[in-house]
Amino acid sequence: MSDQEKPDHLLSSTDPDMARLRASSTVQRNYFLIDRTLLQGSVLLLSLTMIADGIEIDWFSLMKLKVYFVHFVGFSNISVIPTQSRQSFYLRYGDVGEISDASVPCLEQLIHVVDSPHYVKLPLSALGIVDDHDDKTFSVLVGSIFIDAILCIVCTLRDMSSLPVLTLKGIFESVYIITQKYDFEDSLFTHLQHLLRRAILRIVETLPQDDISYEIRLLCLTIAQASIKRCHTVLGSTIWCVPFFPFFFRNACSPQRNP
């Protein structure tokens, strides 16, 4: 069929209207992907806000929320392992090297979750404890289920300064609340002592960094001092840094050095 015989309603591949239509479809697909990420982040943020405000939730739904959280934030090597009784499961994950921009509001909301006064009944597996009697539940603060994730972020995030200042401040304040509100000598949290020690050391190590703001430096110092008073038996040999606090306070926390 010659060009003269082609029906008028068929558009050629070089037709400008067809080109604009294809470009518009590509843009719409990209917007759909962006909107889907924002929607997922909004749902997660709303869920964290609701449990922090005391909305009743069962332990299985709370665990599913945690699985969704570690996926969305960007933890590696995530796996869900059923217990022997098949009535609950363990959540295992690795490091978090980088954090996406979409998950930043969710990280900032964690401070309200760990500071929430509301309780929930959780099995030992939900707290990361391997035990044969996984059918038993214990009443704990609702923020207990996120303690390991927060400490792991502090321990494994490659570049702390890559986070927005308010987000970094929120994560550090979450660690401060954890040290004050949760008893790491309790049998339900003793398995997290090594993570707490690593997190406190990582926070102390940020004090002399040049790219950390003055406000964050003071917060780091406050966390280090408070954690030693509250968790001195847990920190063990980590308290070697106590004699250097006056030095950190005069030098690393000087506003003239880092406005």
C-alpha cells in the first residue's frame, strides 16, 4: 500500500502527535513509579504514627510492619524464618549502607514510637530471641520491636553526615530514649547489649568529625554521658572514653570550630 493509499486515521512513526503521545506515556509511567514509592512511604509513616499514638495492634501485624519497614529503609539480606512451632517467625537482616530519601520521614517518626508509653504483647521471636517456648507472650513497650533496627542503623550506616540534620538528630535522640527507657539488663533485651555498645561507640566517634553540626555534637556528648550513668554495667570496657569527655566538650563541641 502506497503512502497515498494509507487511511488518514493511521499515524506514522514520525508523526509529531504520536511522538508527543509516546513521550507523555513515558512520563506518566515514571510518575506512577514515583507516586507508588511516596504512597508506600506515606502508608508506613501513618502506621508508625498510629502505633505510637496507642492504636491497638496484634503482634503479627506489628511484625509485618517491621518487615515492611526494614525493606523500605534499605536493609540487606532480609529473611523471615518460621519458628519450630510455626506459630511465629524471626526477622533477620544485615546492614543498611544507605538510606533513601523516601524513608527519611519514617526514620524521624521512630523517636515517637520508642518513646510511646503504650504496651503490646509480643512473643520472644518478635524480640529476636531464639527460644523453644515461642508460644509465650510478654507485655513490653510497643517501641521494643524497633530497638534493634534503630541501633543497627547507627552501627552500620556508612556516612552519618549524608542524612539531613533533623533526621540524624531524631535517630540519635531515639538512641538516647532507648538507653533511658529500656532496661538492657532485663532478659528480654540482654541479646541487644552488643548492638547498644557498638551504637554508643559510633555516636562518640562522630564527636570530632568536622562535618557534624554543633547541635549534633552536644547531643552526642549527652548520649555518651547518659548511657554511662544508665548502662555502665552493659557498656563494660566501653567507658574508657569517660576521661576524654572534658576534652571533647572544650574542643569537639566548640561552636567556633564548627558553626
